[in-house]
Amino acid sequence: MKRRALLLAIATTASAVRAVPTAAEQARIDRLIDAVSGLNGLQFIRNGKAYAPADAAAFLREKLKARGADVTTAEQFIERIASVSSASGLPYRIRFADGREITSGEFLGTLLRALDKP
């Protein structure tokens, strides 16, 4: 019985622990969000509504803070935070000045690879 209580205590504690990205991964996430903020001429489409890049970056920072307990890499950030609405299940999109749209996951993955290049 003591062993069961101990295992339950360990499981409860482990589930309450927030995953923390390494300093390097946090820097990649921060660089990515900062880059989103500076995307002049693009719009971030969330649940059918268009947002300016600075508003999109602020939203992503808040969503990461609220829902990022299991995010430890920039790739996880893109997949779990910056690609799909947790409210509607709809993918986020990026709209270019010419009206063309792609998913934010695709766009942010490409942007992250560019930011990672030396």
C-alpha cells in the first residue's frame, strides 16, 4: 500500500511539473516570435480574422505562456502553439500581400530554418 501511495505521489508531482526549454531552444522560440512581429505586409489569420504581425506575435507569446507546458523546442512551439486554434481546431494561416495563403505551420517552419542558418 505504501508503494502505491508513493507511485501516486510521484505521478502527481511529475504531471504538475512544467517542461522547460533549454536556453538555446527558448532563444529559438523567441527569435521566431520576434520575426513574426516584424513581418510587414503579411497577415496572420486566426479563426477567420486577420491580425497584424505585432498582434499575432503578442498572441503567440500569451498562448505559449498559457498552453506551453509541454513545449521544449521551437518545432514543438510551431506544432502545438502556432499552427492550430485550440478553440476551433482550425489551422492558422499566413496571408501574403498578393492574397496567397499558406498554413502558419508551413510558413513558420520555413522561417525557423532560415533563422537557424548561420
